[in-house]
Amino acid sequence: MRITTDYYEIDDLLSADQLLIRQSIRDFVSKELEPPIEDCAQAHTEIPDLMKKLGKAGALGSFIPSAYGGAGLDQLSYGLIMQELEMGDSAIRSAASVQSSLVMYPIFAFGSEEQKRKFLPKLASGELVGSFGLTEPNHGSDPAGMETRLTKDGKGYRLNGSKLWITNAPTCDVAVVWARDDSKKVRGVLVERGMDGFSTPETLHKWSLRASRTGELVFDELYISEENILPEVNSMRGPLSCLNSARYGISWGAIGAAIDCYQTALSYSLERKQFGKPIASFQLQQKKLAEMLTEITKAQLLSWRLGVLKNEGKATPQQISLAKRNNVKMALDVARESRQILGAMGVVGDYPIMRHMMNLESVITYEGTHDIHLLITGQDITGISGF
Ligand code: TGC
Ligand code: FAD
């Protein structure tokens, strides 16, 4: 029996520090987050104080310099953190992805010194919860068509419009919102809870990511002063570069979900007997398990190499798209096969598989759908846009 998922000894490619970080997040997830996760998902509610717990464990903004409250770690460490969090649940990884890559990263990359000092340390500790508003009711895959407007008003601006499907919208203290200004440039706006004309209705009845709260960001003549505008960004490159960071993390996170499903299915298949034999002894079940481990191993190598390229500042958005697309589909396929191995037991919450499977239906849609990432690769290969 081989329960390990390090089939190609990829751990040998990681530093002692990276292995230590992975172990500490693994311990944290298994002690503090796995026990409540199933009940939270069933009840469609998040783990209480999740962001503060993630902050305390060092899982937020790991690549942000320590001067701003981050840990100043490298990209492989960030990926490993995402893998361990998503082994617990995609909702946990989502919370950390949004906070780190979609809120802290743009403030760090495009914010003023005052904005960095005001928001980053509290986001790193989880004292503040952040959200990222790009998607709109009429613009999902084509965010460049955004209708949210930032119009000049005296010394400041008025923000009007809405964002939909926003992770942590109902609980966020600060939202990084993307809008077009009077000259049609894309601007990043820091919207804070309590501002007049800002509301965040929740989107209920999700069958996926049930331990994550999703909602709208609605702006009605919301007054924005200059100090809440990110000064260093004025095009779609801004929001899309945040997505690069989050999509890279998701490529690792998906491996975590797949490993949890695979290990559950392997253990179950060794224990469960039918026709007088463990179901693991049947060739059809061995085929499923062997193919799962093959695909997990390929995904691990992809993310590891991407992490190295990212550390060297060489990873392209197109390489990131390929890994996000491949690894999320891989994880969804592993979850579906694992669920079959458990038979009827696969559909109940005693095992994590169905929860991962349902979560991954969101993961394959957000941060660019499976098809959009294929078109990004297609465009890169042919030089022709298929959008
Ligand atoms: P296009 O004309 O190709 O490009 C516009 C400008 O942006 C540049 N660019 C990028 N820059 C950095 N990183 C990237 N990935 C970039 N992709 C493009 C490009 O070079 C160009 O720059 P410039 O200076 O020449 O103007 O843009 P397009 O409008 O045709 O759209 C391209 C497309 C379709 C690939 C893009 O819009 C896209 O990726 N669509 C998918 C939308 C998406 O992923 N939304 C995610 C929302 S956030 C979310 O889902 C969070 S889930 C959180 C969780 O819970 O984990
Ligand atoms: P659409 O763009 O309407 O696409 C519908 C279908 O058409 C898809 O299959 C798509 O692949 C296909 N399609 C679209 N265009 C083309 C084309 N040119 N060629 C071929 N096929 C095409 N967004 C945020 O901004 N912030 C968040 O925090 C956030 N969190 C989310 C959390 C959850 C749980 C979910 C489900 C979504 C979240 N999103 C968030 C939104 C997410 O990014 C969008 O759902 C995603 O980008 C797709 O947009 P859409 O749902 O409008 O689908």
C-alpha cells in the first residue's frame, strides 16, 4: 500500500524552510479548520473568525514584505500554503487567495505608502477582511466591458454600479473595486465598510463553496476621496495582474483538494470488502487510483516548475492559465472518480469528497473559466484571439 502522494520525490525539490511552512499549515488545518468545516459547509456559513485564524497561522499575504505585516516568503511557499488550505476546503483557500492575491497584492503593487501602511498589516493579521470586485452582472469573462463608473465630483469622485459573485462581500471591511473613470481608464478604488451608499447583499443557496460567503458590492452615488484611489494603476493590466497571482495559488490549491479525495478513496478501497475481497483488489478500482496518482503527480510538477519560474520573475500569464486550467480539471476529475469508489458513502458528509467536488465546480468557473483559459493558451499558440 502506498498512501503517499509524493510519488516523484518532489519534496526533494523543496527547501527545509518550505517543508517547515507546509507542515505548520498542515497541522493548523487539521487541528483548527478540518473539525468544523463539514458542519459549516452543511449550514452554509463560514468558519467563525476564519480570517483571524488564517492571519495567526501566517497564511495571509505570505509574499508581502514583513515591513507591511507579510512574511516575505517566496512563491513556492505561497503555493504550498494554498495546497494545504484547500486540502481542508476550497472555501478556506478562497478566503486566503482573495485576501492575499486580490486585496493585499494590489494595495502593495499599486497603492500609496499611506494606503500600504493603513491596510496591509491589518489584512495580514486578519483583523480586516478584504474583497475584490471585478465581475459584474453583465460582465464575467469579459471584465473589460465593466459598467461601474468613477466620475469626478469636486475634489473627489462618485462611484456608481455593482459587482456580483464577490467572495467575502457580506463580511468585508475593505473592497478593492475596479471601475472606469471619465476618460474610460480602469481605476482601482478602496471602498470601506460604513461609507454612505455602499451595501453588500449576500448571495444565498449556493450548492458550492458553502463555507464561503458570496455577495454583491453595490455603489450608489458613493463618495470616494482621492486617498482611496490606487495611484499606480490605470488599465486592465491592474486587475488582470492580481488574477495571475491568485490563479497561480489555485493551481496549487486544486492539488490539495485532489490529494484529500485520493487519500480518502485509497483508504476506503483498502477497507471496504465486496465479493469477499477489498474493492482495492479489483482492476477497475486500481485503474482509477493509478490514474488519479498519475494526474496528481503531473499537476505537482507543473505547479512546482511554475513556482520556480515565478520566483525568477519569468512566469507568463499564459503559463499560469495552463496550470490553473489543468490542475482544477484534474482535481474535479479526481473528486468524481473518488466519489465513485466510495459508492453511496461518497454522497454523505462523513467523507469530504462530495464537498470538494461541489466546491471545485466554482473553482473551475472563477478566476477565469476552463474555456477562457483554453482560449488564452490558444491565443498564445496561434497568435489569434479566439474570444
Ligand atoms: P486584453 O486586450 O487581452 O488585455 C488587456 C490588457 O491587459 C493585459 N493583460 C494582462 N496583464 C497582466 N496579466 C494578465 N493575465 C493579462 N491578460 C491581459 C494585456 O497585455 C493588455 O495590456 P495593454 O497594456 O496592451 O492594454 O484583454 P481582454 O479584455 O481581451 O480580456 C482578456 C481575458 C479574456 C483573458 C481576460 O479578460 C480574462 O482573463 N477574463 C476572465 C475574467 C476573470 O478571470 N475574472 C476573475 C474575477 S476574480 C475572481 O474570480 C475571484 S474568485 C476568488 C476566490 O474566491 O478565490
Ligand atoms: P460568463 O462569462 O457569462 O460565461 C458563461 C459561459 O460562457 C462559460 O462557460 C464561459 O466559459 C463561456 N464563455 C464566455 N465567453 C466565451 C468566449 N469568448 N468563448 C467561448 N466561451 C465563452 N468575481 C470577482 O470579481 N471577485 C470574486 O471574489 C469572485 N468570487 C467568486 C466566487 C464564486 C463562488 C463564484 C462562482 C464566482 C466568483 N467570481 C468572482 C466571479 C467569477 O470570476 C465569474 O463567475 C467568472 O469569471 C465567469 O463569469 P460568468 O459567471 O459571468 O460567466
